[in-house]
Amino acid sequence: MESRPAARRGPKPNPATRRNLVEAGLRMIHAEGYAATGVQGIVESANVPKGSFYNHFPSKEAFGAKVIDAYFDRNENKLLATFGNAGAAPLARLEAYFDDRIEAFRTLGYAKGCLLGNLSAEVADHSPLVRERLAGYFDAWSRFLENCIAEAQEHGAVASAIPAAVLGRFVLNSWEGALLRMRAEKSDAPLIEFKQVVFGRLLS
């Protein structure tokens, strides 16, 4: 982990500088990975002095946790918009969400994948702070799926033999695995197969 001792007292942190650093870090870590992204590259991308980084974040690890926060905040807006659409049936909402994500990955050329999944593989074994952040956001994400599936079960559209919470976690876990294969194959085939199994069998 890239870190440094408690910084001497410096200028008061600036919210705009902090946002610029987090946005730059999010872009770089998602594209290049955590280990390959250094503090120097982040400050250069954000166009701020290197000292500003440690004036806002005590370590690269703490910075990584804030990047995860920003990533989930951005994606939570998509979750709220899609799953809050009361005009669509529960399974239609769920399928629309994954259709939107699949189209987004096609546009990206099947690159980057999910930052939560990427950091789980790269950092979670070495950083309790990052691991706890990731686990919390995976739980929050799966609850969106769980609530939608539970509603479908109440309407009789999905069998109730398996609890909605288990189904929600399983669907999310399967999606994360499909994203890994997508990146390896540079193809949407794993994502299409994910949809075929989830919506054609598991939730039918």
C-alpha cells in the first residue's frame, strides 16, 4: 500500500480539490487497476500539487476507500432510477437494469468491468478498510435485487422456494463472474448467457 506518516499541518482541505482527486483516481483505478495507479499520476491528472493529496487523504488506502464510495454513489443513482420505476413489473425492471449494463459494456469494448469486483480481486486480501467497504456495497447492491425479486415473488412471477435474499446474492455473484469472463473474452457472450439462465430459468 502506498502511504505516508501523519502529515504535518497544511492548508485547509478544499472540497473542490478533493472531488477532483477522487474523480481522477476513479478514472485511473478503474482503467488501470489499484496497484498501477500511483499518487503522482493521480495528482497530475487532477492538476493539483502532490502535497494536496496528503492534505486531503492520510494514505492511498484511505483514498481508495473514497474512490469506492464515489463509484457506488454514481451507480446507486442508476439502481434507484431503474428499480424505483413503479410503472414496470419487477422482473421487467430487473431485466432492464442488466440490459442497460450490458449495453454500457458493449460501448466500452468489454473493458474495465465492475470496480467493486476488480478491487475485490486486487486489494481485498491486503486491506481491511477496502474489504469492509466492498462487502458493504455488495450487500447494498444485492438488496436492490433482493427487494425486486421479493416483489416478483409476492406477485407470483417468481417461485418462493428460494428466499429472495439468497436469489439476490446469487444473481449478483453470477453477474460479477460473467463480467470477469467478458473481460477475458472481450465478448458479450458471458453476459448474454447470464441473462438466459437468470431470466430464462432461475427467475422464470
